Amino acid sequence: MRLLEKLKEHENQYMFIRWATGGEYGKLIYAGDDFIEFNIIDIDTMEYRETVLIHSPLILEVSIGGADIARIVAEVSSKITYE
């Protein structure tokens, strides 16, 4: 299975992605054949800082679970308001 096929299964989830020129925590918006769209989260404020389009062959590492990811999900979830 190719990395992109696996990433498509995890669209709209929080994760850590390391690519050739950086690495950030955020939310995967779209995984396509030539690029992925990734919303980067500022860890201190838990707000979306920027959206990046990353050329798929440049992706080096993806972390979908773990303590840091769980903390981000918990903090983002605590900011959700119910009407």
C-alpha cells in the first residue's frame, strides 16, 4: 500500500507530518496524487496558523497517533461549543 492511499483514509484527522523542509502538527484536509493540503496548528494557541500544500513525494514521516496527537485532539475538542 502506498503512503498516499493510507493518507486518504485519514483525511480530516489530526496528525504530525514531517516533509523535506519542515514538520508540523495539524489537520490533513486532502490527500491527492500530487499534493496534500494540510492545516497547520499553532501548538500554543491551538488555532490554525496556515494551510500548506505539500508535494507528496516530499513527505518523510507521518504520525497519526500518540500522546501529542491525543493532546491536540483533546484541546481542539474542548473549544467546540454546543448550541
